[in-house]
Amino acid sequence: MAREELKTIEGWHKSGCNSWDEYCKPGDMVDQGVADYFLDILPPRTMTRDYFQVGETHSHAINPKTMKNCGTYATFAVRGKETWEYCGNCFPHMFVDVDKFKKRDSVQEFLHETYKLVCGITQAPRPHIFCTDGFEMSVQAGGGLYCEPRVNLESGEYAACEVGYPSQKEELLMPYIEDLTEPTKAVYPYVPVEVIEQVIEKHGGWFDARIPFA
């Protein structure tokens, strides 16, 4: 299995990129030297055994968990021995780059934009879809998942997806549930994309974290 190339501080300096975010993108893997570098130059905002967030506030946006104006911070999560994933600039205690919280035209567009293979083989877990009223759910598709077709498609052109862990019971999803006893902890195999679109519309549409300016 191929090993994903690690981004390094030396690589950044040699790249000619003016900023870290120009050189390293959310989802890129970095080495221990990167983690040490950021912890040395910036105060930790949050630090646990599994991840840390550093620095002064990078930007402000609307947090989908609280629906309030909130700062974002450079976030790194452990992915192996001396290996970290750069998650981007995330809200406190979250691992999704703030730029991913935006309105999209369709579920297909979401699946296309979040297409990423780990070691060229397995689709990386996609971030949850958040709706304007606070509803959220996992929508996944790729090889080995409960989707149609069951392959990795960069185009995002799936007929059905694997839905999971909605934040509340959603009647539109119930015909597809695996375990009727726990709707918010269940997986919903082969949910037609049209139904997923209906769920999003029912809950006010796609959540957008950007702060509107007059």
C-alpha cells in the first residue's frame, strides 16, 4: 500500500509558498516536525492526546453547533506514530475546515468536492452535512459503503448513499433504517439521493458558515 507523502516545514520553506495554508491543504498529512513547530510558535487553544488547536483566531464564522459567531483555529489530529492530519482552520473541538460549511447546489456537488482517497484506495470519511435549522447527518459514498454504485466516483454521481447518525429522528429517512430502536445512532443504507435532497430542503437548506455583511 502506498504511503501518502507527508508535508514538512522544510518542504514548506522550499516550496516558495507565502503561507502555510497555501502549501498545506486540509486533509494533508504532516510529520511530527510540523506539529512541534506550531506548538513552539503559537499558544495551544485546545490540546488533547488525539488533537490540538493552536494560535490566535484565524477567522470568524457561524458555528453550526451553536449558530453563533465563533473563531476558527489551525487544527491537527493524530493519525499515526509521529503523523498528523492538518484539518484546516476549524471551530473549537471540531475537525472540519470552516470553508466546507457552505451552500451547495446539490448532494452530487458535495460528494464531488469531498472526494479524497486514502493511499489511493479508500474514500476518506466525509464531513457531516449541516442544515440551516441545526439538523446534521452523515452522508457517505464509495467502495464498500452502502451506496449505489459501490465504487469510488470522483464525479459524485451516485444514485443512493449511506446516511448515518442524524441529529434527530427524521421520518423521510425511516424507511431505510437498519435499527429502529435508535434513529440517531443508526445507519441508513442505500438512501436515494433524491430523498437526501428532500431532507436538506426540509431543514432549511445547506448551512453556510460565512458571516453576511451589509
